[in-house]
Amino acid sequence: MYRKIMGFLEAWKESEYRKPFILQGARQVGKTYSILEFGREHYENVAYFNFETNPKLNETFEENISPDYLIPILSHIAGQTIVREKTLIVFDEVQLCERALTSLKYFCEEAPDYHIIVAGSLLGVAVNRTKFSFPVGKVDMKTLYPMDMEEFMIALGEKALAEQIRKSFQTDTPLPSALHDAAMLLYRQYLIVGGMPECVMQFAQTKDYILVRHTQDTILASYLNDMSKYNNLNEIKKTRLAYDNITVQLSRKNTRFQYKLIKKGGRASEFENAIEWLCLSGIVSQVYKVEQIRKPLENYRDIDAFKIYVSDSGLLCAKKNLAANDILYMVEEINDFKGGMAENYVNVQLTINGYQTCYWESERGAEIDFIIQREGKLIPIEVKSADNTRAKSLRVYMETYRPAYAIKLSAKNFGFEDNKKIVPLYAAFCI
């Protein structure tokens, strides 16, 4: 399946400033598949080492981590010769071996001709919670996220439609109504399936929502296992409580996160470590409120006011145990959840595109779902789950801050009116 990360890896391979490369991200987002596929296409051979399936590998790194010492041993373990610039060396689940991560510093300094990529599912957790000697400045890093809406469409054989959507986004020209309706259906399918590669592949091959849900439940179970395996004993229960509660809070009209809703009398001091663990593992992301619309936005964020979104819309629907047909037909019974679900989806697409998202709230309660810095400008984004696009909050914001323009995401077709760029929800990947 097509993944945009491939272009990034190709540029990394050819760069004269190339360093050992760390690909991090939540479990099951396709890190290993992408790396191995890249290796098969661009190298003569791949030497693959997995610290989870082969715990004895750790012993190799105990005595000496210089490349001159490691390469002959790794060649022997892999059963193939590791050749400079022709072999891709892959360390998988590297969070389980601190010394392997530290060795990247010496590969960078002493043996830069070796091409090495490492992957870690809970690297943020491992580095933060233990005394890792992280090779600061000696590695290139990138986070891999679930497949975005465009990758999903391409996997389903809709590449031409995705290209047409990009053109309409650039020109603010409505799509023909038949194509708009087809794309809205794909959007609703994406809400159910999400962007986990295994789920997308199963859906592309079978169109079976029940099979996809089974896979999603398996992924959710693996996340729960990680909370037990890679967490402090007294934090496990709190982390699970917080994770379970996130989807509940997305069903509320005000989606701002409240500790007291996790449990009666819940406070930040009790649950902030649990929230941090979930964010570092890549399972969720925090979006902070900003008190002023000025650059840099990060300087003006309110650390006590934030929303939490799940990293994949399909896992969100699986966690809520929502039936596929309820989402496909947007039935009234899920009205309370439609807004939170659409917001979550948009945050995923914006995060994949590299935006640091935040939100804004006036003293009188007007709220803008997302503020991003796009092409040097601070742009407000309003999200509506349907085609009812009256947005009083957006009018208040625009009168107050006079942005260059605003983006309005809804079920409406492309357009531009009253200094607002009207963008259908399925085209959020274009932003």
C-alpha cells in the first residue's frame, strides 16, 4: 500500500547529511512494513533485528557498541554480510534496548556510510521514564501516524478522485455532485475503518466491517497490554481509566478535557502522569487552548485547558462500539457524538500534515475548534459534522482578530464566501 513516508525515506537515503534514522509512532501504524518495503526497493539486502522477538540481541550490545565491533556480529546473526551503503540495517522495537539506541551516536560519528533505521513503538515512554542515553543531534527522527484520508482513498483504488479533490481545494471549485457524494461516503467509511494499515488492507480486500472491527479490537487490546507492560505499577489503573474516559468526553457538547469526569473528585495531580504516558506512546494527542492569537502560539497556551483526541478515528469508533451502519447513515442516535468524532478526524489529518494544533475560546464562550499556522499565517478552522454551516463563533473570531481567511470544514462542497474557505470534511488532508 502507498505510504507518503516512502518519499521522506528516499530523500533520507540520498542526503549527504544523512544520520541514523529513528521512525517512531504508536503500535500498528505500519512502521516495520514501511521500513522493510523501503529496504526491499532501495537496497541490495536488509539486515533486520527485532529486540522484542529476540531478547538475546541485547547481550550483543552489553560489552561494546562501536560499529567495528558490532557489524561482524550483526552480520553473523542476520546470516548475511552487511555492506556499507548497500545494506539497510533495521533495529525494531529499539525501546527495549537502551544500548542499541545509544550505539546510533557511534554509527553517526565513526561509520556514517552504514545506512541504519530504527523503529520504536513506545520510544517516547522509554526515553522519558528511564535513564536512556539518547543520541541527541546524532540521529534524524520522524513520527509515523496512521494512514490519512488520501492514503485510504488510494488504497481503495480512488487515486483519481483524490487528485480531483486536491485540484478543487486549490481552486475553491465545487466537485461535481456525484463525486462529492462518493467522497462523502469514503469519508464516513474512513471514520469506521480508520488509518491502521492492517484495517485498511482488510477493508480494501473484503469491505467487511466486522472483520475490520475484530482487528481494531485486537489493536486496542495490545494498547492495554502496553499500559501494563511499559508503565509504573501504580500508574496502570489510572492510565486505563484516563484512556477509557477520553472517548466519553468526546461525546459531550464541550469537549474540553475534565479530570473530574474520569472519576469523582479526580484532579490533575492524580492523572497527569497517565495523560503524559498516553501522549508519549502516540495513542492520543493533547490540543491546548490559546489565550491570545499571536505568534508563536505555543507561548500563549493555557496548560490547564486542553482537549484530548485519539490518534485514529477507526479505533475511536471501535472503542465506542459504534455500529458501522450508524456512522454510514449518520443516524440521530449518535448526534451527541458526531461533533467530537468530526473534530477528532480533523485533528488526526492536521497532525499527520505536521501542524501543531490548538483551540481558542472567548470569555463569552465562542469557540474555534483549531488554530494553525499555515503558510506563515494564523488560520482558524471551524469543524461542523453536517452541512449546517452557521457558525456564530467563527464570526466573533473573525471580527476580533481579522485573519487572512478562515477554513470551514463541513459536509458542504468546495467554495469561498465571506473570506471563508469552504472545505468538505473529506478534503481535510489537503490543508
